Amino acid sequence: MPRLLPAAGLAVLAAILPVSARAQTPDQAPNQAQEQPPQLSEQMRADLAQGMAYRLPDDFFPRARATLQALQASGIQPPDSTGMSLNQTITAMDSIPGLQNVLAMHGFTTETFVMGITAFGMTLAATNGQKLPAGFPAPNPANIALFKSRPQDVTALMQAMGTPPGNGEQTAQ
């Protein structure tokens, strides 16, 4: 099953998290002396703020899961958006034949789908017990409340995205 991850949002998040905050096995110890504060472009800062502030609709989890399943069933694969801004990702997805029809069937536009998946991925990472750098924007409080009220839906969406259970199941602390 192809992995449909919110690469735009996670790429921004991965770029700014210090090595010690990224997933590690217990025997891996970061070398604190070698860690440098990450340098963020203005675009990355703007994307990070936009993704963290985006408010997920109350019915986002089941609609996003159904959308991902429909995209997979249709053989439609979103582009690898690693290194792209959110706007570049939206533009790239707009060029994929049939994608807008599948999104519309589930109540999304390309922009609301990309922003929702991005906010989901970034909120998941930020609420997963990772220590975030100073100045890192907090996730939208409404999204945190949504995660806490629907942990089964969070897990189901992660599975639809190709994220193995247990990689982020501890969603809101």
C-alpha cells in the first residue's frame, strides 16, 4: 500500500526539529554538542505557522480516511511534496487528473485537503511527546481537543496514510 503522508507539513517539521526530538531508539543518544539550531526560510516559517494554526473540521478524520482510501482505489497518488511549500504542493496536486473529483466527493478542495492533512501530521508530531524548539508555534487548541476526543479516528487515519500503528499513537498529552 503506498504511503500517503503529509510530506509538505512533515518536511517543514522535520527541518526544524532538533535531532534529539526526532524518533530514536532508546540506545541512540544525540550528540548535543553537534546540534545546531535549524535555519528556517521565511516560507518554511510561514508554512509552519499556517499548518499549526489551521483548524480541522470536526468530521475531518473520517472524511480524510475515506478520501485516502478512494485515492488509493483509484490509483491516484499525490506527488512527493518533499521540499515544496504548501502552495507548491497544492498547485502540484491540482495538476493530477481525477484528484479534484475524488476530493470533491468527500467535501474537500485541494487546498482544504492539503491543509487538513498537513495540520493533522504536524499536530500529531507536536502532541506526540516530542520536545519542540523554542518559538515553535503550538498546534491549534481545537485540533488538540479533537485528537483527544477521537483517538480511534486518529489511529484509523494514520493507518490509512500508511503510518504503522504505534508510530504516534500517543497523540495528545
